[in-house]
Amino acid sequence: MLDTPVFASAAVAAPHTLASEAGRAVLAEGGNAIEAMVAMAATIAVVYPHMNAIGGDGFWLVHEPGGRMHGIEACGPAGSLATIERYRSRGYDVIPSRGPESALTVAGAVGGWRLALDLSRSLGGRLPLRDLLADAISHCREGYAVSASELRTQSNELEALKAAPGFLSSFWTDGEPPKAGARRRPTALGATLQQLADAGLDDFYRGDIGREIAADLERIGAPVTRTDLEAYRAQAVTPLSLKLPGLTVHNLPPPTQGLASLLILGIFEKLGRWKLDSFEHHHGLIEATKRAFAIRDRHVTDPSRLKHPSADFLTEAVLAREAAAIDMKRAATLPLKNGDGDTIWMGAIDSTGLSVSYIQSIYWEYGSGCVLPATGINWQNRGQSFSLDERAANPLAPGRKPFHTLNPAFARFDDGRILSYGAMGGDGQPQFQAQILTRYRAGQNLATAIDAPRWLFGKTWGAGSTALRLENRFDPSLLERLDAAGHPVTETGLPYSDGFGHAGMLVKHQKGHVEAVHDPRSDGDARGV
């Protein structure tokens, strides 16, 4: 299963080959990394609909060749009709996970594309939008093969998903899930993308497409209005950063869990020396995850409502305090929330060194399941992360941004290397990021670091207990030590599993070439020019 890394002057990595090919083609035309990423984002929104859609959100980290980091937050807030009173009056104790009532936030991804392309033009980008969306439009019109990942996906709350307006007619055939060899032609989505190519991305919110979206959302009873769409703008944000020996790691601030990703790395660093794949390596990361998630769950919320600046948690004092609370011989018991999520991560680095780490999602597989008939857009259920308890860390309120598991990662090494990396997987994202980065720092090459077996700490869907789940390629002696230390060890029985993320890494070396690899667990690859 070990993939051969790509070595080129510029490269992309994505979890679907049609997306990576779209990005490679843009680079070959002279496009930059941001333009390549928009082409990839549009394409994968078509061909990987169980993981993402233009009815979802996105987050960008962009690194300029001169070293400046940019962040783009493209997540939509709760609609103006999305109140706690609305849901309580309809008998809900929690926000439903499927259907129109779960489609309660504005989709921000397309707004993020627009802001990213504004940045691209300021850096010399020249390719027209119609060229960047051409592959995605073509796959809608000519059809695409349903991916292996989608075929093996087991959907949560399946009956509610099937009942969502538009789901069955869009994704199943004659009431049955797709089978191997099935092809799909989302013509309405293709027409929407063509309209965006002709009229501009702003049309999604304030033009003809926005009008159709709003009408369909109102028709199915979702709490997002046209006024909500018209008011939406993606935002430039300042990335978080953490200096570690030999490198600086970057991620995004709240409402993402980027803070948790940096905390895991920072706490782990304070635990002292370790050997690759030793008990200390994996136990230390697991325990650092517990400490980081505890801080995340208390702190991360809508950025306008934060009680403390996120950087306050990345100080030497806090990291040392959290590390000191870890017993390097025993597992701590710590309740964790269940943070499922299906997402895509993609990366791009062009020949100038302009680099992108990008993540796009509709939260659960197929999101809300609601496919809007006029536009063919599948809408996210990200608003499910809100609480109907006014005292909670993330209570539902119109205009409030939901908590996001999404977080793209980036690292700059003191020796001049730059690394774009990330993974999908809800609560698993920070854990998978930490595993692949620590492997790479320990001397493994990109392909080996991505291929190596992974673990995931947290609650399995539908289970009442927390487990440490592992792919079955770990050394049995390591599992014995983890079990003896009190970790609730469970092997999946699979050597490679979607449940352990679709990860990717791209590094630009000091000599100028780019090395890139994507996960054998996905349907994608890395490609270069």
C-alpha cells in the first residue's frame, strides 16, 4: 500500500484522483497554488459528495514565498431563524443531525474561494475563474464514477438521511445505494457551477444562485434566509503559531480546533525524549490529546465570544503545566465528546513556494442530506455542533459561528523546508496530524509517515465508552504495553481504514523541489509538474 512520493517543481495532493488532476492541470497552465486549489476544491465537491460539497465550509492556510502566513475562515453562521426557541418549540432536546432543521448554517466554502482568489491576484494569479471550474463542470455534465470510498461509507442515522429532501434522488438509484461501476451526472450542480463561472462566485450569495438557494431552503423549512446569504463574507484571519525545536507549526484560530492541534504538539514536546513507535511515542501523544481536548472543549467557540485569546494557551507555562499532569506510565481517564466528521484535506505548493493547506467539509457524511433541487447543492449539517442549552460553550443563536473540527496545518522548518499537511476525520484530525508530523520529524520519509498504522482515541459512533482504536499493523508488543497502562485498546481488524483519516503531506525542500504524497486509505494521489 506504500505510495511512491511525487518529486517535482510543483505538486498537489488530494483524496480523489480527479481532484489532484484538476490541480496538476492548473499548475501546468502556469497557475499558482491558490488557483490550483480552487480547481481541486470545485472538482472534489462534485466527485466526493459524501465528504464535502459547495453547500459546506472551508478553511485556508496560505504561505507566501517570502514567509508571510495568511488564514481564511470560510464558515457560515447560524441562520436568522435558527433559535433555541424554534427547536424547543418543535420538541427537540438536541439539534437534529439530518434534514432541513440540521441545515441551519450558511455555507461558506464558495466565499472562501473568492477571498483566496483575491489573494491570488494580489500575488500575480491570472487564470480566469471559468478555467478553474472547467473540470468540475465537465464531471457534472459527462458524469463520474462513484468512488470506492463512497461505496464503502456507512452512513450515520441512515433512515433520517434517506428522508432528507433530495437525498435519494441525488445519490441512490431506485431506492438502493450505488454499486461498483455506478456513474452519476449531477446536471443541476453543473449548471450552478457554470453560472458561478459566468457571473462570479459572489453570485452564490447575492445573485441568481443565491436567490434560488434561499427559495429552496425556505421551501424545505431550513432556518437560513436570503438575507443571511447576502450578509455573508469569508474573513481573513491571523493564524495561530507555535515554535518547536527546529520548526514552527501553524494552524487556524477558533471556531476551528486548530488550537488543539498545536496544543498536542506543544504538550508532547515537553514530555522529553522518545523513540519512534515506542510506547512513550504513542502513549505521550494520546495523553497530550486528552489534555488538549479538555482545553479545546472549554475554550473554542465563536471567535467574537472567546473569554481568553487562544495564544494564551500556547505559552511555555501552560504547555509545561499540561505535560506535568501526564503520567508517562498510566493512561488518564478523561471524558471526551464524540466529534464525528467527514471532510477532505488537500495541499498544493507551486514552483515559487506559494503553498496552500486547505480543508473543506459538510460535517457528517452527506451533511444534512438535503439537496436543493434548483441548484443541486447538498447542504451541510455543521450547525449540529451547537447546543440547545444556553449555558453551553456553543449555544445556538442566530449569527453565531459553530465549533469546527476542521483545521488545516502547516509547518516551517528552521532549515528552510516548508510543509503543508493535514487530514480529514473530525476529532481525529489533530490526532492524525500529530502522528504523521512526529513520524516525519523522527526521520521517516513522507510516504512512510503517511502509510504507517494510526490510532484514534475517542468514542465510536453509537458506543457509550471511549476506546483507543488502532489499525492492525502495530507491533503486538506495543498494544500489550498500551493495554497494561490502562488504555482501552481495540484493534479494527483492518490494515488500512477510512476511519483513520485521509492524510496528505507536501514539502518544499531547501534545493527547491517539492515532494508530495497522499493517503493510500483514500481514492487520491499526489501529482506534480
